[in-house]
Amino acid sequence: MGIRPSMGTVGDAYDNAMAGSFFASLEAELIERNSFESKAQARMAVFTWIEAWYSPRRRHSALGYLSTLNFEKSHQTRFNALEHDPQHADGTTQMV
């Protein structure tokens, strides 16, 4: 079906391990449990699996055991708090 199980290059073991874990989950939880009549049906199933299960619900050790969706929300919340904080990252106070 054209799925490539490796994303990293030599020396990118961490990235490759994360990609390998993702593709192992995809294969075990979706591909091996279903048969698809067309590439379009397979693409839609993969999209739905990622958007409905993997991103919002599946927790990842590399993200502090948060789902990717919750990790992104947490990061955005922290970013927004820093953006509105009168204290700059370099320790100087912003003139208001």
C-alpha cells in the first residue's frame, strides 16, 4: 500500500523509534484487523484512526504520557500565558 515504516536517517534513533512505534501501532490496531477494498477506503481508515483515536486519546511516554492533542493544548496554553506575561523571558520587565 506504499506505507514506509521508517522516517529517520542514520543517527536519528530517537525520531526513528517514535516513527517505528507509530507504524507498529497503526499496523497492529488498524491494518491487520481490517481489509480494504480500495486505496481510498484505506486512506480514509488511516485518517480516521489518526484523528479519532491516535491523536486525541493515545498517550505517549515521550510526551509525558499525554496524548498528542493534549500535549499540543498544554503547549499552546503555556505559550499564551508567556505571551501575555509582563515579564520577558530574558528577565526584563515590559513597559506597560
